[in-house]
Amino acid sequence: MRDRTDDVYENGFTDHVLVCTNARDSEYAACAEAHGDAVLEAVKGWLRDRGVFWSRVHVAETSCLGLCSADGTAVAVHPRGRWFSDVVPADVPDLLATVFGPDASDLGRSPDITEVTPR
């Protein structure tokens, strides 16, 4: 095992957007059927348009994030601790502008939450 934390930060990485594209063969909702792939592509496009995709912000397609809905996909932004559900492609510009600023200049900020309290 290699700890690559310093390498990642030295390369300018600041944030990670996780987009669920999980599919499941069951009666329950899953992000794959709720625009998961389209949301993933919208996230990548928004970041590319601002010149931060794969430089400062990494994007990962994930399996279940635990926020399943038939109305849209789940998205998490770390290390900010931001979690979204019911995201459709049209929501992506406003979501990312809220998190990163309209021109993606608000990168590398510490998490929005200062303390996580179990419920």
C-alpha cells in the first residue's frame, strides 16, 4: 500500500464529485434509471467548460450512495461533505455553481460542516 495523499495535493487536487450510476434488478429505485449517466456527463461538461476537470476537481462514477430515488440521481461533493439527491441533468449547473461558484473559483475550501453529530 502507498499513501499518495501528498502527491494528490501537490498536483492541485482540491475536490471530488461522486455521481451514482448504480443499477439494480429490484423493485426499488436506482440512480441508473434516474438519469445517472446523464448527470455524470453534465457534471463533467460543467467542469470542463471551466477548465477544472481532472486538474483541480476529480469526478467518480460510483455505485449506491444511499440516497436512492426514482426522481433523480445522488451526488456527493467531498471534502465539503455536501450530499444531494433527486438530481437531474438540468440541476447540475445550479448545483455546481452553488458548491464551487459560477466560474468554479471556490475550490479547495474546507468542508462546510464543522462537526458531524450522529442522529
